[in-house]
Amino acid sequence: MIRHAGLIALRLGRDWRGVLIEGPSGSGKSDLALRAMDEGFRMVADDRVLVWASGGRSFGRAPDALHGLMETRGAGVLPVAALPFCPVVMAVRCAASPEAVERMPSGQTLDLPGGPVPIRSLWPFDRAAPAKLRRLIEHLGHGH
């Protein structure tokens, strides 16, 4: 399955935990990924993510032609150090405005090939968005 999304990962202990960043073109996916990378996350895929199941879990990677590349508005396509793949433990959907983010989100999930993962909405331009991603992965992704 190919998803129109970005995929970044954070290493916690010995394990990488990945988060899909979904949203339409221009919604802030790459902006959020860039800022998260400045906070210790690693790029896996930008714009397109191949997602598959193995051992009851979902994994993601960049298509071969896009591996190690990131498109950023105003800068073009730039090379980035990218992980070859990672498990996907959760997803975030880029909200169009701060007001579009639920204050107390319900337990929504996104169906992926390896089973459902938690999904939350975030405004990608929120200064605290990378910190929120870290905490979401630490807590929502604890069982993966």
C-alpha cells in the first residue's frame, strides 16, 4: 500500500518508532518533519510511504526513487540522511488550523496492513508540534 504521507521515526531505547504524517499537499507535512528532525527524529520517507505488514505490525519505507530525498517549499528537493524503514506505531493528520485540533481527542485509529494504529490531529505549524509528536510516540506507541 502506498500512502500520501511522510514518515519520521524516533529511537526509544533500542527500538525505532515511526509516525506517519498525513495531509494534503501544502498542509505542512514536510515543515513538521523538518522541525521534528531538529529535535532528534530521523527521516524515513517524504511525500510517499510504502506500508506493509510483517509479524502483525506495520512497517514503512520510501519508494526507491525517493529514498533520501525531501521536498521542502522554498528550498526544493534536498538530500537527507534517511532510515531504510521503520515500524509505524501511530499517525498524525495535519489540521488546517489550530482550532481544528480536538482539545481532548478520542481514541481514533488508522487501519494499516499490520492492524490499526492510533491517529491524532495536529496543527503542523504549532511550535510545540515536535514535542507533542515525541510524547505521543512515547505514550500511544508504547505497546509496539
